[in-house]
Amino acid sequence: AMDVDNNEDIDEGPSVSGERGSKKRFEVKKWNAVALWAWDIVVDNCAICRNHIMDLCIECQANQASATSE
């Protein structure tokens, strides 16, 4: 989830003049960002923690282990 600060001033760009006046054409009410990435590497292990790239990070592994021991 992304936190959004609604108190910032938003630059709406140049105003559209003409018969419609300054009426907005549309207003964004909700926005969901989507990202896609890929990596072109030969090694499948993280250079920092040496875990497999698609495995859980070490923090998630630790949280998972502590949750099962409780």
C-alpha cells in the first residue's frame, strides 16, 4: 500500500480555455500503480544474504519461525 499526502499542492497543468471555461475534464479518484520487472542474471542467489532470489527474505523467515514457536 502506498501512503499519500493529500495536503500537497497539485499542479494541474495549463488551464483549458474556451466554451467550457475552467471545468476539469476528469478527476483522478483512485490510482493503483503496477510494476513489472525482470533481471538478466546467471546467479540465482542474493549477493547480500546468499538466499535464493525467490525465497523469503531473512526477516520474513525469522518472523515465520517465531510465529510457529509461540
